[in-house]
Amino acid sequence: MMPMAAFGPRAQDRPPWARVLVTGGAGFLGSHLCTRLLGSGVEVDCLDDLSTGRAEKVAHLAGRPGFRFLDRDVGEPGCADALTGPYDLVLHLAGPTAPAALPDRPVADLDAGRSGTRTALAVAARDGARFLLASSPPPLCTGSYAARAEAVRSCEDLVTAHAGAHDTNAGIVRLFTGYGPGMRTDDGGTPAAFIEQALAGRPVTVAGDGSRTYPLCYVDDMVDGVLLVAAGRSVRPVDLGGDEEPTAVEIARRVIGLTGSHSPLVFTGGTGDRPAEPRPVTGFAREIFGWLPSVTWRDGLERTIASLRERPAPVPTATTGRTGEWWA
């Protein structure tokens, strides 16, 4: 195993890992992490069952030395056997998804979250690797949101218990309102829904009076934060979120302006069907890890919308005879 060392994600020094496993690696944040790590000279195993991830998000990495994609469910029996490693770092991003991403299946979400986290923890323990769970701030709510909130809490409890019982080098990052190139625009979130509506020329709909605020965090800043926490040994959950909190109406107007859309701004009344989330408390990330977001929400939206105008990359085909894997 490579020794852990001080690491600045945007510095020129090589990351302190030789090989990394990223579960949920074909998702929004996962694909950006795979790209950053591979570009830094780290070998990457990207695991995703493509239930919510998309193969095209990592299409640009297919065939590059050191990259392997596995089309597998981290929670399925025997998955750990396919993750041969050895790994220096396990980034576990395969967890409960937003309700709009999949049909309502609360029991499946709970089971998948627990089993997948157990598998990822076991792989990290086997190799003596640092383990980092990508979590989210669980809202207090009912229905499908409540099931996912419970799945989040359950996974965090597993990581904390595992670290205490086995002295595992495990940590947790809680991610707030990430956005950027490659984000989904069909999950009903902010700013995703506004961008989708504006690009399609439909009315941009804002719940209530538009005064609700969002701690937007651009994906490059979020990747920096994840890697900084991964390079440490903190067990305490670390919040990663934007230090600016524009209102919904400010975001909507910015999106309309950047897209050049003629979409009208429509206020729907009420507060929307999404429960409120707590605000990130990023003091720990700043003081201990030196993390500070550098991309303003205005600049981040401009970069995001510009990327959505580009033609998407083609989906790669497997480079070996084994179904579900691409090998460099």
C-alpha cells in the first residue's frame, strides 16, 4: 500500500493512492472522480450497475491505461470476489437515489444500501484501504423520501460501527446540492429542472415565492473536497456544500439568461414536493482539510449550461469478450 501523505487535489503532487475503487462510478460525481483520479496517474476500477448511472459518462475513459469498468451491483452476492484490487482507497458512491431516478421501492433501497455498503467496507478492510462513504443530509420526511433518509442513516451507522469495532480507516462525506457538467436534468432538482425547462423552451417553474435558498456546490469543488477528506483519516462526517446560497428565483433567472431562452418564469405556489434540507456546516472541512469552494454559482451555471449544449459522447462497447467489463 502507498503511504498516506498530504495531498492537494489541484496541486501537481501525485495522489497518495495507486489504485482506487469507485462504486457508483458512472454517476454524476463518480464519473468526475474517476476522470480526476485517472488523470492524476491513479488506476481506477469503476463499478456501476447502470440503474441510475450512465455508461456515456465514462465513455471518454474507455481504453485508457489503468481504467476498468465493471457493470455490476455492489450489493449482489459474490461481487467482492470480482473486485480483486488490491485497493488503497474505496470511494463508495453507490447508494440510495433520488425518488425521480427510480420507481418507488423503499424496501429495495434499504436493502441495497446496507448490502452494498457492507461489501464495500469488506473490500476496504481486506486490502487495508481507506474507505469513504458519500452520504447526503437526510431530510425529515415521509414516503419514498423517508425510506431513502433511513437508508442514508443506516449506511452511516454501518460505517461508524465498522470503524469502531475493527479500527477501520473509514470516513463519511455528506454532499449538498452538487451540480455541473454531466449532471442529470430529469430528476426534478434545482438547478437541473430549471435548465431542462429553459433549454426545451417550456415555462421555468418555481415553487412558492422563489425565496428558498440552495447551497450550490460546483462539481470540481466537490471532487476536491471528497479527495481531501479521502486523503485524511477523519471518521467524523464532513459536510461539503456551497458557501453561497442563491434563491430559487435567482437561479431560475440566471438559467434563463444563460440559455437565451424565451421561457416565462412561473410561480407555482406552495413549497414544492421536495423536503427542505439542512444547510451544510463546512467549518470542519475548511479548518481540518483546507477545503474552500472556488467556483461561484454564477460561473458554475455558465459552465454547466455550456457543457449541455455539446454533443454527448458515444457509449463504448466492451473491449474484451467478458460482458459487463471494459479493460484498458
